[in-house]
Amino acid sequence: MRVTGTWDDGTAYDVQITDGAVTGSRRIRALVGQFTGKPVLLGPLGPQRPVSVTDGATVLGLLRRHTTVVEVRP
């Protein structure tokens, strides 16, 4: 899946989330590394799962929580 968005400071990012890897943005990789193993909501009301690089849904949930996601493509 490919995700495009912006940080609070207006910086844009474009990342590719595949099984076991997040590529395209050093800041996003650092964010995912920082929160790996910690719970994140997959939607506004849940469910909640621990962040894992191998789970694209948890990475997307983390990006939605900490950045402004503009576009998600399969």
C-alpha cells in the first residue's frame, strides 16, 4: 500500500508499506520504529492492536494518529 500525507509542520511524505518494510521516508520509519509494539487504534473507535512493520493496518493507524493522511492507494 502507498500512503501520502503531511506532518504538522507541513512537510510532505510518500511511503510504501509492504510486508515487513516501510520505505520512502526516514521520519516515518523512525516513527514506526519508535511505536513498534505499542497499541494503536485501527479506526476512530477501535479495535486496538500493537504496531508491527508486518501489519500495514497498524502502520496506517499510526500514520492517521500522528500525521495528516491525504491518500491511501493499494
